[in-house]
Amino acid sequence: MSARIVRTVAELRAALAPHRADGVGFVPTMGALHEGHLSLVRTARAETAVVVLSIFVNPTQFGEAADLAAYPRTEDEDVALASAAGADLVFAPSVDEMYPTGFATTVSVGGALTATLEGAVRGRSHFDGVATVVAKLLVAVQPDRAYFGAKDAQQVVAVRRMVADLGLPVAVHALPTSRDADGLARSSRNARLSPAERELASVVPRALRRAQDAFADGLRDPRRLGAEVDAELAAAGLAAEYVEVVDADDLEPVDRVIRAALLAVAVRVGPVRLIDNVTLVPGVDDRISIEGRTS
Ligand code: PAF
């Protein structure tokens, strides 16, 4: 059955009112759905009675106007895919519905959580845009559970902080990064890669995997782990915007990986900025699976 599309918060609330007590699951997206989003919908479907997926290309989280303009918009296809994966409602508001005239409030998550990694490159305003729209979406939907992908690890950490700080009654679930067979993290932006760029992009997961292999062999020095990533990228003619190893909880830099750390990378391939990450946990072997790789 096709999910019902609602465009306003009032319509959304009215549609959810009879089902509120049953449990609402929520998957926020900017559309251009891929398997990563659909796996979040399927998990929400299995865990909650009513599943809402939002599609809103949020202008306030884009730095470059060109990136916003080029962001793929495929609503009809998205609704069909979301429905098949088990969404009941698609909330697809207009920019005016989300940011009416006079809108003047920003939700800003401070500290290293938003100043490092993507925050250092894109500016804190990116995460202000994300936090503000996610807060608005959570207030609109009032879900019991909200589902995010671990590819945007810093977004997940910032959203968890915001939810805790504002006391929002929602459980935030981060599901493992969804990957293509060659290991590339799925992203709506991948659609903008040419076939040659798509091929080159597969170096990114291979670079992370090389660092994971070194970590599994006992390497704990963040600089040397980062150097493994850089070396793999350089061999393919790529250079990272950043490669960093930070604490998985507070995103502060670490001197040595003695507890869960995030190895995060950003690389530009053609017109697309790819971001990816893996978690390094001493004693845990959770390496990226790359088709055709024998070891
Ligand atoms: O991850 C995304 O797609 C977006 O940042 C989100 C969470 C939908 C907010 O616009």
C-alpha cells in the first residue's frame, strides 16, 4: 500500500493522533532514497507500529548554494520506495512550512561535537542547520524512536546531545553504514559520480579498511592509522580533506586508541564530497567487507 503523503505539521499530527499510543518510528531524510534509508525504514517497521519518513531538503544545512541546487529531488520514486519498505506516512513539507516568515530560532550544539571534522570544514552553521531542522522534525512527529545512519557519525553524536540536552522524549537509534559491494558507503550524492569517479570512490572504503587491518594488527597510534588511510588514497591520486581519529563519544582527539574511537575521512571525488568512517574498538574486529577481497 502506498504511504500517505502529508505536507503540513497539522495534517501530520491529525494523521498520527489515533496511533500515538501504539508507538511511532521516524526516519528523517532529504530524499533521493537509497538502500541505507530503506534499511532504516525496515528496522522502524519491525520495531514500531507506525512509521513516518520525512523528505525535506533542508536549505539551512548546505554551505554551498550549488550543492543545494544539485541535491537530487526524486519524490515520486522516494514515496514508492518508502512505501515498499514499510513507511505509513511520508511527511514532505515545503520550505515555508518549516521556516515560515519571521522564523528566528536556531538550535546550536556547541563544543568539539560540532567544531571538529565536518564542523571544521563546513563551519558550525552546518550543524546548526541540522540540529534546528531535526529538532523541528522531532517536535512535529513526536516519535518514540528516530533512526539515523552511522555514516553521518558526527550528526548522530550531535543529535544525541541535543535530544539529551533538550530532554526530548525520543530514543535515537544509529544503524550501521549501508555499503555497496565494493564497500562504498551509500549516499544520495553518489548519484552525481560519473562511472570513472564511482570507480575511484571505491578507494575510500579500501583506505579505511587498510587502517582497520593495521588496527587489527595492533597499531594504536592515531597519526599512523591516519597515515595508512592517506597512503591508500594517495596511491590512487586522491587526497583527504581530513583524516582524523577522535573519541567516539565526545569527538575529542585521542593520543592512542585505548577505547572506542572514530576514524573519519572526507575526500572530494569529482563534484562530490564523500564522507565515511569506521569505529575502532580494541578487541572488536568489525572490518568493512569488500567484495573480491580475500584477506
Ligand atoms: O542525514 C540527513 O539526511 C539530514 O542531515 C537530516 C537528518 C534529514 C536533516 O536534514
